[in-house]
Amino acid sequence: MQLQNSSILPEQASNFAGGVDALTLYILGTSLFFALLVVVLVVIFSLKYRRKKQTEIGVPVHGSVPLEIVWTLIPLVLAMVMFAWGAVIYMDFRRAPSDTLDVYVIGKQWMWKLQHTDGRREINELHVPVGRNVKLIMASEDVIHDFSIPNFRIKMDVVPGRYTTLWFRATKTGRYHFYCSQYCGTSHALMTGWVTVMEPAEYAAWLSGGAQDANPAGAGEKLFTQYSCNTCHLPTGKGRGPSLVGLYGSKVKLADGTTVQADDAYVRESILSPKAKIVAGYQPLMPSFQGLVTEEQVLSLTAYIKSLQAPAPASEAPAEAPHMGKK
């Protein structure tokens, strides 16, 4: 029996779908087996050991240690299999590969706004290539939403005030519904859209065929200058704020002696609540941009900071080539 071939679950269309369905079938099958076993035994024992005469007195029942051990170990083993299997799927879901195609997602009542790294924007639509790892970097402008693609067996809360991410690899071309699966207001049921999975060549043609806005990193660079961030965060590190070149992905030492990873959440917090984590060697001079920039602008600034990679170390100069004709 395969659940994906029945009407119980939607079609499998991602790398996670098979594992999730197999675990679901195992849990469902185990639960049904023991539920039926208990019902059957209750009926059999009720009939076999019922009192047949009014004068009958029940026989005392003495416990059995081996039996107690058996019916303790069997459920323990079955439950640990469920836990371990689920943990493997969860860890795979939470650890995105390094070669992902990033898409920025903003949830707001009652629509989804998406932007690709080259600047192409979509509303309630998401186009992705088949067989490519895709990571969604998500934030909310108002209340808690939840981005769910049933055919991919993935979902993740989209929470105001922080970033959440999910990743997937589509395995079949086609169009698949996505939903907000967290009640978010009166028009919650209308907060839906479509994922269109395309062949790589078709996706490349689509990506280059539409009108494109400035890519997030380019838009972030303009905001960086507009808000005069470049006057404090000098590339040399000699400004009033630390240099942002090579910051993303590095370890940052804070004034209290601890270190943090410079990821999306750290960059976002540093923009909106700069006094929350003070970098060692610098004063808490940066003002908060809470309320001054939108979630889309924060994503753009984060994309720009990601693009500020540290220069590669200079390689040794090649030996001077002999001049032609020189002995």
C-alpha cells in the first residue's frame, strides 16, 4: 500500500514527500494495529472470562515480570523508531544545503510577496526549477502566517519580528497550491497561491523574460547610502561602527565577551535593535531603524551585507617570464 497513490494524501512532488509519507504510514499502521488488537482482546476476554453463574467468584491474578517487561519494551522500541525517524527528517528539513536558490518571502494580510535574487517579483506565485535546492527566507509584516505546500510536505511559520526559513527540492514539474495554514484574519482563506515547477531551461527563459526590479542586494546598497550607513561602517573598520565586509557568516565578538554567528537573524536584529548586541571595541551609537524600514527593505539590506565578501588573499606574484630572444 502506498499512500501517495491513493486519495488520502496529495501527490508527492518534493524530496521530503516520500520520507514524510513513509513515516506517516508507519505511525498510522502501528496505531491501527494496536488499536484493533486491544479491541479484539477486550471482546475475546469479555466473552471467555465472563461470569457464567451468579455464585462464581473470580480467581486471583498474579503478575508476571517477563510479561511486564515484554509489553514495556515493545512500545518503547516502536516509539523510539518513530522518534529517531522523525528526528532524521526534521534535521534534514532544518539544515539547508549551501547551494540553494534563495527566494525572499514577505507575508502580509492577505497576500504573499516573493522576490528572486535577480530582482524578479511575484505575488501569490512562485516559479522554481525542478531538481534545484530552493530556500525561502521569510518574514511577516503584521501577524503570524504559515507558508505551507502540501504536495511538498513542508510548512513553516512566518513570524513578525524574525526570520524563518525552509528549503525544498521539487522533483516533478507542474503547478502546486500553497497556503497560509495559520489563521491570520478575516480573509485568511484567500491567502493562497501557486508554485510552478519548471524545467531548468524553461525557468531560465521565464526568469529573463519579465520586467525586473533592482535585485535585493542592489536595492540594499541604495538604502545603505540613503540612510548614511556608509559614513559609519567604513570598509577599513576605522569608522564609528564595525566594517561589514566579510561580516556575514563570520563569528562576531561582542562587548560582553560572548560570540555570535552573523546570520540573517543577527543582521536583522542589528538593524532594528542595534543595542541588543554591541560589537567589542565599539560604542552603542547606532540608532534603531525600527519603524523606518519595512520588512522588504530589511531583506534588501541583509542581501547587500551578504554580498560584501572579504577580498581573497593575494596570491604570490608569478615569476617574471623571460623576454623573447633573451638568453
